[in-house]
Amino acid sequence: MNKSHDRTRAPRIPSGPKREIPKGLWMKCPQCEQILYTKELEQNQRVCKHCQHHFPLPARERILLLTDPGSFTECDSSLSSVDPLGFQGVRSYADRLAHYRKESDLTEAVISGVGRIEGRAISLAVMDFQFLGGSMGSVVGEKITRAIERGARERLPVVIVSASGGARMYEGMLSLLQMAKTSAALVPLREARMPYLSILTNPTMAGVTASFASLGDIILAEPRAMIGFAGARVIRETTHQELPKGFQTAEFLYEKGLIDQIVHRHRLRSVISAFLSYLAPSGESGGPPAEAREAT
């Protein structure tokens, strides 16, 4: 009886050290919940191959995808935020700035400079949500303003890619002033008859939406991007009304006429190039601005 029992017993597998799967190797898509191989996701421009969900894209990766190889020169990189109000909370503003500079390898929530898209020179600013939620403080507003002024002065089309939770309230009223500042900078650009293309990504909210992001000659958005001013919960509680299905998505705003076109990330570069060829003055390919050679 004992021998029969021994024959049916499963063989013992020698125990050994467990091999742990490296962190960050796999990701779950928040849209379709499929498990994605991170390296494959990055090769697909951070777009889910199953449902086409657009993951957030770091600013430097976005610049590489949009501009011609080796054509981008960063400007105003020496600008960095300070703590004008001496803000104190659970963590001070100064501590938060130091943390996000280390974690994101960025000095601020926007990278600006000059580059080329299919041979055409542009003034470009790209926001990055991973730095304090892409919030717009004094330095973000200043860099975006300078990018617009650079376009007007050097006769370059301006392209701004927005990804932001809104104004940076650690700086109080100074952050809100950036809404007027960036909007006013667009007047000389319009007088110079140079086009401004605004690209809205997920999310683009609050003070950024209420200022330069909504003032483009052409406004493009990535699929399913959340775009709005206040959050849906705040609006619902204030109005005491149920909100329409898909409220504050790029698709909803496209139907209402705020957005000119919804563009898949894989096509964004070619679509921007096509609009620039239509809108920019003929014969102006735009040489590299003098200050680009001196950019730090």
C-alpha cells in the first residue's frame, strides 16, 4: 500500500533562489487592461497596440518624434523656478522642485527651442506632465512666451504641445499672470502672419486650456485626451447637473467645434508638416535663428 502511494506522489522539485521579474518590464493598459511589454510600448511611441490608448509621452521623446534628426536646439535651458512665496505645506515648494528635477531629469515642466519638421524651421515648446503635473509657473510661462516671441521675431511658425494640470498654485498670483502673459505674446506673432499650431495631449486642463492652448490658428488633439478647465466632479457639484457622456474628452470637444482635428500620435508629425506647408508664407523655410546658436 505504501509502495503504491509512493508511485503516485508528485516528484519533488529542488528548491532554489527565486528569480524576480525586474520592475518596469511590463505595464497594464488603463484602457483595455492588456499587459504590455514596456520596451515594445516605447517602440510604438507609447501607444497601446490593442486599443490605441495614448500613454503620456515625456517631452524629450516627443521632441525626437516630431523634429528632424539632430535639428532641435534647446533655448532658455538655464531658466529654473524659485520659491517667491516661501511656500510651506506637507512638503515645501523648494523640496518639491528638487524632487521633480531629480526624478524627471528636467529643470522645468517645459522644454523650448528651435528645430525642423520635414525641413521647415519652427519654434517649439513641449510640456511634460511628469514634472509637477506640467503645472504652469513663472518659468513655464516665461519659456512659452519666449518661444512665441522667437517665432514672431525670427519669422518661424510656432508649435506648442500642451500637457498640464493648470496653473502652479505654489506661486500664487504669479502663476495666474502667466495666462495673460502667454496669450498677449500671440498678438505680435499674428501680426507677423506666422502660424501657431496648438497640440493638446492628455491631460490639458485649467489655466493652460484657458490661455495659449486654446488660441492656436490650428488646434489638434490626441485621441481621448482629457481637455477642460475645472474637473468634472467640481462642475457636477457646482451646476447640480449630470454631465454629457464623454464630457471633456477630445472627441466631445471636436464635436462642439473647439478642436480642428484629432490626430493619432503616429500621424502627428506628418499632419503638422502639412498644416505648416499650407499656413506658413511660401518660400520661407526658415533658417536657424541666430540665438539658437547661442542657446544654453
